[in-house]
Amino acid sequence: MRRYLARRLLFAVPTLLGVTVVVFAAVALVPGDPVTALLGPGAPAEARAALEQRLGLGEPLAVRYAHWLGHALRGDLGMSVSAQRPVGDLLLPAAGQTLVLAGAAFLLVLTGGTLLGALGAARPDGPVGRLSRALGTLAVSAPQYSVALLLIAVFAVGLRWFPAGGTQDVFAGGGTGDRLHHLVLPAVAAALVPLGLTARVFGTALGDVLRSDLADGLRARGLGRTAVLRHCVHNASPALLTIGGLQLAYLLEGVVFVETLFAWPGLGRLLYDALTARDLVLVQAGVLLVAVAFVGVNIVVDTAHALVDPRLRGAL
């Protein structure tokens, strides 16, 4: 297992290097003049030249990439142009808030997706199975942006059960209960589409196992429905690990709309504000952090998959 993990980490190195190239090129080649966006069209030539020198915009693209990568490897992500603060001081708190939101949404995805998928596979022709598949399809089809607005309109504005945004009540002073209260609506909005995908993939995998010779053999030995389902769930768990890992990576990078709508001070909202302000240094660092997190999640999922299915350990 250690050799498998070592090989997996070794293969991640060129992937991460390619990620840095794509991230830097994508941000550096964005149309528009960042100096004009930051200083305005009427800025003096001296101020423009000073900012261009500070940002290194006059150097060739390859030189700029080498300098940026060297500083990033040392943990120096640069200085935010718009906030005039180190990028790390802005990214770390925002990443922590995104992890809280993504973690809460991921718990909903795993719980709801596994339950709906199991119900749909265990009783495929019954009303419960049809209802669970219909709910999974509805979750996948519902636009995340529209669902978030609907949640705000119904449960925040109409019923006043939950706050419409933020992480805590300004007047109440916050606390764990207050933070959880603010977390409910954005977590549900972020989890809806991944929950539906997880339910459909896991339900299909579990249904195939329940119709296989393994399930027939377990029934022939006299095992009850619950025992057969438990063994079949174990055999279908690699599919749950795979889709679960992909949805966790999606949540880490795909909650920008949710964070913006619910005024959640996470990484997505920070990058949205940085793009609006043309703060390319902050954008590059934020996108790099998300990409590295995506690669890290895939490594964890592959390792967990190998632990569940030993046949994969010899695949590399």
C-alpha cells in the first residue's frame, strides 16, 4: 500500500506542474489592461510605469511564470494589489470558510445520496424506489442558482426560519448554534446537484450488485434482505467513493454562486471580488489553491479506493 501511495504521489508532480502552467497562462492572458483597470484611464504615465514594474508586466511571459512559480514554491504568493495585503492573509481565512461550507454540503451529499440510491436500488419497481429516483433526477436537473434564490425567498424572506446570508448574527454576537443556523441554506443549495448525481451513480452500482450472482448466492445461503443489502453495499462502495470524491472536489471549486448569493466569505466570493477588481495576483493564487485541492482530493479518493479494492494496488 505504501508503494501504491508513493507512486500516486510521484505521478501527481507533473500534474501539479501542468496545473501551474495552465493557471498562470489562463490568468495572464485574460483580455484587458490590468493597469488601466486598477489606476483608471487617466492615470499618469509615471504611475502606470511603476505599477507595471511592480507587477512584472514588462517581462516575457516565461520569465514571469518562472518568478511566480519560484515564489509560490517558497510559500510567497505575492501581495494583493486591491487589498494591499499579503495574498496568504486573504486566502487562508476564505479557504477555511469554504471548507466549512463544502464539508457541511458534503455530509448532506453522502447521507442523502446514499439513502436515495439505496432505496431506489433495493425496491426499483415499488413506489419508494420510483420516488427516490425521481427526487435524484429533480436534484440533478434543478439549477443551483435558481434553487438558492428559491431557498432565500421561501425560508429566509417568507417563513423567516433561516437568515438570508452571512455567517453569524451581527447583533447576537454569533456562537456555534448561530453559525450552524446560517450554514443551513447555503449548504442545502450547494449540495443539491451533487446529491442527485451521487444518488443516481450509487443506485445504479448497487442495483447491478443486487442483480448479480453474488446476491443470489447470499440469498441461497439463507441470509435475510438486510444482510444481503449490507454485503452488496460493501461491493458497491468503490462507486460511492469515486463519485463522492468527485463531488467533494466540485464543492470545493463550484460554490462561487452560493457564496456570492448568501454573502458567505469563502474562496469563491473572494475570487469573484478579485476578478471584478482585476487583482490578478490574488486570482492566480486562489485558482492555484483550488487546483491543488482538487488534485489532493483525487489522490485521497484513489488511496481509499485501493484500500477497499486491493486489485487496484497493482494497477500502477
